[in-house]
Amino acid sequence: MSNQTLVTEFILQGFSEMPQLQAPLFVLFLILYSVALCSNSLFVTAIIFSSGLHTPMYFFLVNLAVLDVACACTVVPKLLETLVAKKRTISYESCMTQMFFLSWSVAAEVLLFTAMAYDRYMAICQPLHYSTLMSLRVCAALAGAVWSISVLGAGVNTCLMLRLTFCGPNVIDHFFCEIPPLLLLSCSSTYVNNIMTIVADIFFAVFNFLLTMVSYGFIISTILKIRTAEGKRRAFSTCSSHLTVVTMYYSTIIYTYLSPGSSYSPENGKIMAVLYSTVSPTLNPLIYTLRNKDVKAALKKVFTFLAEKL
């Protein structure tokens, strides 16, 4: 080890090495990134300036939109750079920073999905006590727990990564710094990192997914007991969007972070990463908007206001 040079920068292979695909992929990801930023910003603006949407459900949706933007801003700019730059490098410090913010945003989103499932459970299964059980103080406490626990989890994984030695090779078979491909490059033992990655994934992904599914088990059971078809439809419409987003997000996260070390597939990892870091932030506000008349009305007011100002 004393005769080896420590890595000061990594080389990113990028999303695709085919020259003919660089320009189309750049345009595609730039469009997705722009749509993600604009749609989430408009979504948050519509909720903030519409007093009728100042409810727990929309409070959590604002948090989700902020996390979606944070995740996209952590990953996509570097992805776009690797598609056009001849030198696809990232410094060691920038790599660790990117990994921390990505781990934080991913962990925060899965925790937030659990909080949102709990909110829907209270709204449908405990409607008479909903306003008390989901007060502003409770919502703030849940949001605070989401942000604090996710920062702690990301910090632990980042600190464990900082203790590793990287002495070559320094080529990351990815378009950004992520835990699984980085572990493959370490010159030192990654045993503790692999264990902690699995523990973190079990807690953040598997455990929270199970809690979400249990909540929806009670929700579906309650909906089936509603006598009228219209009542069932209205109750299900309040949680169908959330269930769609949860299913789409968890399927990519569990695959990516439950496959550390030698079992990690770089090509599949890239596809999964695009889905949760780029596609999900783009689709989430659209999913929550298309089937929600209140949000559509709020967005219409925002567009009308902007048109008057312009």
C-alpha cells in the first residue's frame, strides 16, 4: 500500500459509450431535468399560494417535491456533463459530496412515503380523529424525523466510505458516484460497508416498504367496507397516486441498494439510477396533478397570475 498512489479523482464512464447516442441522450435528459424542475416548482407554488391545499397530505407532497428536486440536481447535471465533455472526471471530494446528498435524498424519500401512508391511513381509517391526530405539530414532527434520520443515515454511510482506501483503478462504471460501484474500486476491505449498506437498505427500503404496505392493507380493508360505490371511488382516489409513486420508486431503490459488492450489475444499476433520479422526479408531480381537481385548480390560478404579470 505504501508504494501505491491514492486516488484524488475518479473517471466516470457515463451512461453510454456509443458516440451516436450522446446527443440524443443529452437532449432527452435535459428535457426530463427541465420538466422535473419546472413541474415540481409549479407544484410547490400552487400548494403554497392555495389556502385550500394547506392540509397534511399536501404538506408532505411539498416535502416530496423538494426532495425530488434535490435528487435530480445531485445527479442530472453531472450526467449531462459526461454526455458532452471529453474529460469525464470528478474529484474525490466532489464524489463523496455527491454520494452523501444522493443517499440523503433517497433515504428521505422512502421515509416520507411511510409518513404519507400513515397520513392516508389516518384520513381513511380514523376520519373523526384525523384533524387531531394529524395536527400541524404532528406533521412538523414527522417531517423533522424524516429529514433528521435520513441525514444521519447518509452521514454514517459517507463516513464509512471516507475510511476506505482508493488506490486504483479509479474508473467508476456509472455516470455519478453511488455506493455500490464505489465499493468495487476500494483497495481496502469493504466488509463493514457491505454490512451497513444492507442494514441501511433493510431499514430505509424494506422496513419502510412493509410499513407502507401494512398501512395500505388497513386502508383497502376500510375502503371495501364502504357501502356506496362513489364513496369507495373517492376514498381510493385519495391514495391511488401515492401507491403508484411508491411502487415505482421502491422497485428501483431496493434493486440498486440491496446488491452491493460483487453482485452489483453496472448496466442494470445505470438504468435503475435513471429511473429514480430523473424519471421519478419528472413523473411524481404529474401523477399527483392529473387525477387531482384541487391541484389543477390551484395550478390554473398560478398560470393566470403569471400571465397577468407577463
